[in-house]
Amino acid sequence: METILKSCGNIFKSLENLKFRISFRKSCFALLVITVFIALKTDSVRGGEKIDPRAMRLIEEIDKICKSIPNDNPDALEGAAYSIMGPRTKLIRLGKSATSAINQVILDKNSDFKTRFFLIGVLEETKDPMAVSALTELLFDSKEVESLRGETAMPIAAMGGKEAEETLKKAVIDNSVGSSTSSIVREKVMMAIGQYGLSDIEFLRKMAGIEISSWGDVGMHFNAIRALGHSKNSKAMDVLFEFVKKYPDDSLSKGVVIEALANQKDPRGIPVVGEILLKNKDAHYRIKAAQALGAIGSREGVNYLLQALNDQEILVIWRVIEALGKIGDPVATKPVCELVKNAINDKRFSRDIDQKTGKPVPGLIALPTMIETCEKLKKIE
């Protein structure tokens, strides 16, 4: 702030030395005053000498609620989460103006653990890059509680950008941080990467290909694949296509790849997912493939879904019809409505047994979805 005032003073002195008309000099002075006022106002809100008092009042309200719940209560966080909903929402609405106050509290080791925990979550909602530095400091502080450090990963990932990505990558693989980043924290970081994605495709390929020797490695592997589904890098689809061929039809990894293709919503994935829907022997993966086609939402997937109406598993048919309803192509109206009409006589829909009578019950699971989709498609025609 001293720098801003000094600079403004120098500018005004320069104006005094110039032989301009008095009116012009007054106008310049007025403009200078406005500029200083804006600078002071911004500085008081964004982490300079002052902190937004509105944010502090809300944080104090949250802190009071959190402190009223004993830390030794196993349901403490859940109970506090419900109670602080009101002030938390108001804090989120303040947006970036609350960042300075939040940064101050989350770095204060003397503040209530629950308060700090929930304030970190607020930063995930506000997505202010000005919070990255404080979150990073907390993430790499080996003297902090691991669960608190792990929570910082989500808001960092949510903010995106080069600085955030480099921070998350460092927390996962940089040996120089060694003891300061435990396996628990690393897993949390990879979960955040899996939810928000990364642009560094080679990093994700490397993490997806790690040698699995523990449950933690399994999580790292799956989250790297999930991250490809959220990555904005155009090369992510190429890596996912590689993984589709690499993993066996009945592997859990294959299912995660299908989910990633669904999240990319790229029509290029339709032939790959469509083939899984029609040819995979495991109904679990056929269901995932049907859901993926529905998520992609392109009419190019309708032909695969219509063919899959001949599937022998009712749960697969259920998801196929659900996907057809999401896409909303009128060409599916007749096949879906005929399936509804003939369901009572279709053996595939009579495999459920009524526990009281011992008699087959027509596919009650899928029938409501079938009827709803039929009516929806009729309106589109």
C-alpha cells in the first residue's frame, strides 16, 4: 500500500511541475483520488492491511458453532456441516472478497480444526486463485493434521491453471517433498485430480500405469484414468482409446475408462463404447457403456442402443432405454413403445420372483423407465 501511495504522490508532483491549465490539473487530481480510493478498497478486501469485516463476522459465526461440538465426537464434522449451512452459504456468496479472511484462519494452527476444515471447502466454491498460496502452504506442512492437508487438494484442483496443476503434481511425485507428503495426502490429491482433471497427459498416463502394490496404488491408478475424462487436453481421448484396448473386458480399469469416455462427451468415443455395449460378455460393463452413450448424448449412439434392446439382461435394457430417453431421437419411439406393449409376455421381464407367491413378476424394475421414455419420445415426434 505504501508503494501505491508513493507512486500516486510522485505522479501528482509531476503534474504540478507541468504548465497545464488549473482546470486540467484539478481533473487529474480528482482522478488520482478515485484511483487511490479504489486501491485502498481493494486492498482492504483482498488480503492487505485490512480484511473484509463481513467475512470475519461469518467466520466467527461458523467458528462458534464448530467449537460447540466436541472434537471427540465421531459425528462432529457431520453435525457441524448441517449447523453451519447458513453462514457458509453467505460466505460463499461474498466470493473472492472473503479469501483474505479465510486464508488467515486456515493457516492459524490455533483455530478450531472443524472451522478450518469447512473454510477450505468454501474455497473450492469461490475458486479464487489468491487462495492457492495459502492452500499450498497448508498442503506441504508436515506438522499439520493429514486430513486437513488432504482437504486442500480439492479447492486447488477446482481453481485450475498452471500454478495449481504444478502444485498437485509435486504433491504426488516430487521426491524432494518426501516426508512432507504422506500416502494419505497423496491419495486425496489424486482424488482431486481425478475429479477435476489435468492438462498434463503424460503425467496422467504415467500415474495410470504405476505398478500396483497397495490399495493406495489402486486409487492412484483409477483417479489418473478419471482425470483423463475431465482433462481439457485434446490428446486425452487418444490415451483413453489406448487404455480401452489395453485392459481386459472384465477388468475394473475398463469400467473406469468407459466412465472417462462418458465424461469427455466426445462423439469420437461412440464406436468404442458402442462395441463394448454390444460385445462385452459382462452385463456390468454393458450397463456402463449404455450410460456412457446417454451421457455423450449424440444421435450417433442411437443405433448401438437400439441393437442393445435385444440384450438378455433386464438391467442392461433398463439403462439402454434410459439412454435413449436422454438422447431423445424420435427414431427410438416405435422400438421402445413396442417393448413396453409386449413386456408382459417377454421372458426377459419375468425373471424376478415375488417372494410371497413364488411367481414371476414382470420387469417391474425397468417398466416405469420404459413407460416414461415411451411417452417422452412420443411428444418429440
